[in-house]
Amino acid sequence: MTSHQMNEILIAPCGMNCGICSSYLAMKNELKKKGLGKTYCAGCLSGGKDCHYKRQCHLLGKGIVRFCYECKDFPCRRLKTLDKRYRTFYHMSMIENLEFIQKHGIGVFLEKEAAKWRCPECGEVICCHNGLCYSCGLDKLRQKKHRYRWDEQ
């Protein structure tokens, strides 16, 4: 994945773009080697272990659906709870992501995400959890004085 591309395998069934997650970006940018003790994750689908939704939902677990929007119960209670947390703290919505994918397709969604989460300084990916670029924003990350990029606009 280059700096301006997103990868379909990093879009979780719940609509999370794992490519903008702090744990994925920490792994991708090898932050442990740079002295930052961050949790690593390869993504919900590409990490070799199933996401928690696949363990809790038989449709996802059996591979009957790829995305939660394919379910008659969409959005379920668990997804609504997760979505509320992300809308409140991270200014993004899993449900809106899924509705966009359903309406416009995964390719258009990936293009939109690449533009939305591109660092204006270096072109790499900005983290949804703290608004920082893990390529050029390591000094801010080390200071642990996170300001979300949407607060600075």
C-alpha cells in the first residue's frame, strides 16, 4: 500500500478502515523499533485472526456476508454502540462507511478514504484515533499531547 492508496482487505465487516487505526499504523510504521511501545495489529481481516464481530455474528463467521450492511438486522445493537463511540471520539462513522460502500462500491470508498486521511505534510496516512501521521508526526506522538486534526481546522 502506498501513501495514497487504501486496501480493500483493511476494510473490516463493521465498516472500520483498519488502515487508519493506531495499532495498524504503529505496525506499518514499525513504531516499536522507533522507541514507541505501541500495540500492533495487522487488521481485522488480514491479521490471521477473525475480528470480534465474526466471532459474535454467525453470518460473518460462516462467510455468508462480507459486510454488515448485507444483514437484515443492519445496523445491529453492537454496531450502533461501536458507531456511536467512533462518531463521538473519532469523527467517523462505521454505519456511514457501510452505507457509502453499499451505495457507491468499495473502490470509490477507498478513493474517498485515501483523500480524507492523507497527511497534508508528507502524504502518508493520518490515524483516526489521534489525528497524527505516524510518519512525520512522531515527535507529537512521543509528547503524548494529541490534538485531533479536526480540532485544528
